[in-house]
Amino acid sequence: MKREAIFGMLLACATLAPFAGPASAQQGSAKQEIKHDAKAAGKDIGHGAVAVGHATKHVAIKIGHGAKEAGHGIAQGAREGWDATKHAVKHVFHKDE
């Protein structure tokens, strides 16, 4: 390499060297900000998931109670149907006497 080229490179490095520290500090600051934002987003997602879980639980309980009431209604209807059938059979075959 020629002396002028080497001198030009040394001059460029010497000129840019003072800016290397602030540039890396800004990059570190950006990394910290990204980490902070990611952490906040993660917490928000977690809180949202908990809210969805609670809502799902609430709906499942409502459905469960509704199914329980429907089951009781079906059982009551089946019992009344069975009693009516027994009564009709006894009446037809004169077993009431």
C-alpha cells in the first residue's frame, strides 16, 4: 500500500474513533428499551391470557349449571313419563284393584 493510502486510513480511523463510544452507548440504550418493551408486552399478554381464562371459567360454570338444570328437568320428565306409563299399564290390565 502507498503511504498516502495508509495515512488516509489512519486519519479516517482517528476521526471516527471519538464517535464509537456514543454509538455503542446508544445501541446499548436501544437494546435496553427493546428489552423493556418486550417485557411489558409479555406482561400485557400474560394479563390478557389470565382475563381470557377467567372469562372461560365463568362461561363454563354457567354452561355447567345450565346443563345440570336441564339434566334435572330431563330426569323429572322421565320419572313422570315412567309413572304415567305404569299407571296406564295397571289401568289397562286392571292391576289397580
